[in-house]
Amino acid sequence: MKRILNLYKYSVQQSQQLILVDFNDKLQKPMDKWLAHSTNYIFNQQSYPHRAFSLFLFDKNYKLLLQQRSDAKKTFPLLWTNTCCSHQLYHQNEEDNVTKYRRSDFYVRKRTLEELNFDLKDTHIELVQKIIYSAKDNEEFGEYELDYIYFANIQQDQPKINGNPEEIKDYKWLSLDEFNQFSKHNKKSFTPWFSLINHSHLINWWTKFKQNDKSFIQPEKIEKLN
């Protein structure tokens, strides 16, 4: 865990350039992480969303792992959300059309290890679809993302998560029924992207995933949710 935290602290200290894209997920330009999250940038007519990802990790009984964001988070602290959420980073001199999916897969695995101290190893992660949304957290910061939604299924029963305290305050493994109850009583305690996915698709996706029905998986689909 100490090694993971040291690697994490090094990575977050580095200047991070996010990937701005148009509504068709075509690369526009890189932008500093916090400028891309600033409300002054997001809420004007010239802005672009940045590429991001959201992982939904299920155990062998199809219980979903939720995390509560740390109170140290700069945006949306203490809210509950899906398993892991972060951003792909810009890399110079690469052909975006060739590398964007490989890069996204890499960052899902990297951030899951850094945030949850959980190694996905050879676990297959599947791109379900992409969503576009925007959300304001406070007067200074918000989100404007083209978000790659990933599902993954591990062959373990609710493994213990020793999360990075700078990222995660708490976590829960919930069955579909348990989640419905949790959602009913905690509607105002979810991140905006998780709420949008929950209201629009999650129960249907989750049910089909349990049934090994992959008809919901449309990796090239891009849907604007608000």
C-alpha cells in the first residue's frame, strides 16, 4: 500500500493535460486539468468536454462496488459514486484514432490500482457506451466530460478494499436489490454523473449484464445525458 501511495502522490504532483474532444469523440487539443474543470471554461459557448472514464466493477455474484469520495477531493467530496472515475491523459505524437481505446483501458486499470489498491490484472473490462454530461460543483469547479462507461466482472465474492484515503472515504458492495434501497434513501448523496447513469440506464444494464445479455453494449454510441 505504501508503494501505491508513493506512486500516486508522484503522479498527482505532475502537470496533467486532459484530452478535449468534440461531441463525436474527436481529439481537439490538450488542456490543463484544472482549467478544463473550471466553471469559467465549462459554461461558455466555446468549451469542449474532456475525455474521462467510469468503471462499474461487479463481483462474482454481480454485486456492484460503490465508493464514497474522500473529503480531500477538490470536486464532489463525500459523494457516493461508481467504482472508479478518472481521466485519460494526453500523450503527444500519437495517432488518437489508433490509441484512444488502448489508452483508456490502461488508465482504468492504473486508476483502479491507485484509488482502490485493487489490481484488475487480466480482468476483461468492456466499454458499454459513452456519455456526455456537464455538472457544476461550486462557483470555481465542475465537470464537462465525454465519459467512457466500462463494466467488469471479477470471480471473487466481495473482496476487501484497502482504498487510498486521499481518494476514498468508504465503499460498499451492493446487490441490485440492496442498491435500489440505497439509491432510494441517498438520492442527493450521489455524484452527478452517477445519478444521470442511474436514472437513465444502470438498472437495465445491470440486469442484462447478470443475464449475460450483451445487447446493451454499444461501444461506439455517444449519448448526451443533460
